[in-house]
Amino acid sequence: TLFRSVKELRDDQFLKMCLAEEEGLLSIDICIDLKGVDGFADQTYFEEIKQFYYRDEFSHQVQEWNRQRTLAIERALKQFLYPQMGKELKNKLLLEAKDFVIKCCSRKLCNWLKVSPYRMDQQVEEDDDFMEESQSKGIRVLGMAYSSERDHPVFCALVNGEGEVTDFLRLPYFTKRRTAWREEERERKATDIETLKKFLLNKKPHVVAIAGENRDATMMLDDVKRIVQELDQGQQISSIGVELVDSELANLYMNSKKSETEFRDYPPILRQIGRA
């Protein structure tokens, strides 16, 4: 048995205790009078309240009434008031712990969202290559996401300046290495690189945002930068920004009911960049 004072509880500790109780790992009892327990005062609420109903006289009749009143007070406290007070205290502690979690989530979500929009170079902004009439105004972002599972394809989604998905691309071997040991993997990787190069040349995004899922993201970052550099050197298109972004918020959106509703026909990974 472990006794702990309510005033020692911090942050979401009580919420974790309640979750453990639901899983059968422990049981929580709210005790109000802990007389004789180390670390707690011997003076109890019962002893304090009893004094208000005690008459300091020595006759047998008065002493008997004192005993009856003491029994009535003890029964009222232990059978009715203490259980109700314990229930209300438990609900209050649980509510405070949940409020703490909500505030932490709200603060973290705020930090995720209070990021300024991507700003492209003035030269790129005025470049005619990026301002065709068939394309919407604003910054076009090509998002790239993938799963940490082995042999999972990379999905790309082009999001226009109004936040709408206008096109997407599936690259099944883009996570393979250019210098893979198997010739078949090297050839398929090269095919995906050419496919992405044509997509960039045709769609002309202002920036490519790669989800930082794991260490493979750095390899993909180098591959995309190499593709952009080749296009720029060949004067086929002006330089495109390539950025590595945190995918935690995108993963939350991917697993939400909202993403299932808005992008019902999309595979889960593609939903990550559906609202880039």
C-alpha cells in the first residue's frame, strides 16, 4: 500500500493513475483520515468535528449522550460524507489532469501552426516559368511523404496556392539507393528519378517539402536537390526550393477522421500531404 498526499500530485499524474486503474494495474482509494500513518498528522477531521458536539460534564447521562453523538458523527462521516467527498475529489483531480493535457496539446498545436508561410526568392517570384495562366496564383508546394515500413512507395501531392490538391504521383522505388547492390533496384530508382524530374518540369512547384520520417529523408533530400540542380543547370526551369519538414502534425492528420472524410480515395500516406 502506497499513501500519497493530494497536494503532491503534479501535471497529468492522476490521469495516468486512473488509466492504470482501468487496466487493472492498481486501485485508487481516497482516504480522508489517516491516523497513525507515517507522514500524516494524527489530528483527523472526525476528531475536530466531534468537539463541536461534545459536552464537558461528568454525569452518566451526559457521557452517554456524548457517546451516542460520537457514534452518529462517525457513521455520518464514514458511511455518507467521506465516500461522497472522495468521489468529488477524484472527479476534480481527474478534471484538472485532463485540463493540463488539453493545455499542453493546445500549446503544441499552436507551435506547429504558428509557422510563417514559405517565402520564395524575388527572382523566382517574378519568373515567367512559374506564372503560367493555367496555374493558380500563390505558392505551389510539392509534398513528399513515405512510410518507415520496408519497400513502401513514396507519394507526392501537388498543393496549389489555395490549399487544394491538383495532382499526385506515386514513386514505388524512390527510397532505394542510387548505389544499391542489386542492378534491378538501381534501374528502378533511376526510373523514379526521371519520373519525378518530368513531374517537376511539367508542374513547376515553387518548393518541395519532404517529410522527415526517418534517416531516409536525408537521402531523399539529396536526391531531390540533385534533380533540381540538373534542371536548373540545363536551364529547363528556375531553381526550386527543397526543404525537410517535421511530419508529426501530418501523421496526426493522416490518422484523423477528417482526413478519411476529405480524402476517402487516397491511401493513408498520401493523406499526410493532402492539407500541406
